Amino acid sequence: MIMTEKPFITRIVPEEFRLDGADSLSITTVKDMASIFLSKSIAATMQDRIVYRVTKRNVPLESGELLQCITEILPGDCDGELFMTKGHGHSNSACAEIYLGISGRGLVLLQRGNEFQAIELEKYKSVYIPGGWNHRTVNVSSEDPLVFYSIWPAQSGYDYDAIFRNPFSKRVFRDGSSYKLVGVQ
Ligand code: PAN
Ligand code: ZN
């Protein structure tokens, strides 16, 4: 089994919203989320818009190892539905995760069976996401990016189908200078 042997550091680069020491960058556009935003027709007209960027530090995917990343969700909306991550569950449902707000204002949507919660995320606030809860993050600011740090077990895995098997009970829309949660039929 290959494990991380030597200590290493990462650093959040101020105003660049990325993790120095990360070894992967992924960019998600509206096109990548065509099946996720409610308004498929408007999504089709703004396919190239970047919704979020993730810089991640990889480690061996072994028990005991920890992954970490910075997510930057840009301000914006698709027909009023605020920019957000795709959302997922962990393939290994025993695995929890911590999100720590770095800047901006957001909401973490959490779904387990019929249970739904929306928890506000802001600078220096952390949200503990227990295993078994699907999670998605929404940028509720119309001006600033939402930036947060995540740390989770390397053996979690990503289950992106989980949000289709058990959709979030609410979506988040712009409401003037604020936001509103709208129930999904
Ligand atoms: C986070 C997310 C990250 C991007 O690191 O992976 O914010 O969101 P999606 O994976 O839903 O596209 C995390 O929850 N990791 O487990
Ligand atoms: Zn996760």
C-alpha cells in the first residue's frame, strides 16, 4: 500500500482563490451542468460560462489519507437559479467532510432521504457534513465569488448519481438582492 510519507503544506492564495500546493484544477461550466440546472433551455444559451473551479491536492486513495481542495463558485445564475456545485453523495457513505468558509456568502444544501437542510456558509464558519448526506453548495452573492476549503477522507469516492436518485428538496433562486429557497415538485 502506498501512503503519503512526508509532511507537506498547502496554502490558500489570497484573492486568487486557489490552493497553492494543489496538483489538479477542474473547471465546471454551465454545459457540464446541463442536466442539473432547472432551466435546460436557458442553460443551452450560456454553455461556456464558468460556474466553479476546484483546485485539489491529491494523495493516495487509501484509508487514513485526507483529500483537500478549494472551491470557488462564481457569482451568477441560470434563469434565476444561483450558481452552485453539481452536488454529490460519497460512494462510501461512512465518510464525512468539513467545509470551511474562506470568503463570500453561500448555502450548503444537505439531503438525506426526506430530510433537507440549508446551512449558511461564510468566512471562518465550518459545516460538518456527516456521512450519508448528499451535499451541494450555492453562491448567494450576486457580486462576489464564494470560496471554501474542504477536507475529507480519501476513500470517500464521489457518487454524482445520488442527486438524481434522491434530489435536493429545494433549489435556490435570486430574489432581488437576496435569495429564496423554492421547493421542488
Ligand atoms: C467538495 C466538492 C467540490 C465541487 O470538494 O467536490 O466543492 O463540488 P462537486 O463535487 O459537487 O462538483 C466535496 O464535497 N468533496 O467531497
Ligand atoms: Zn463531498
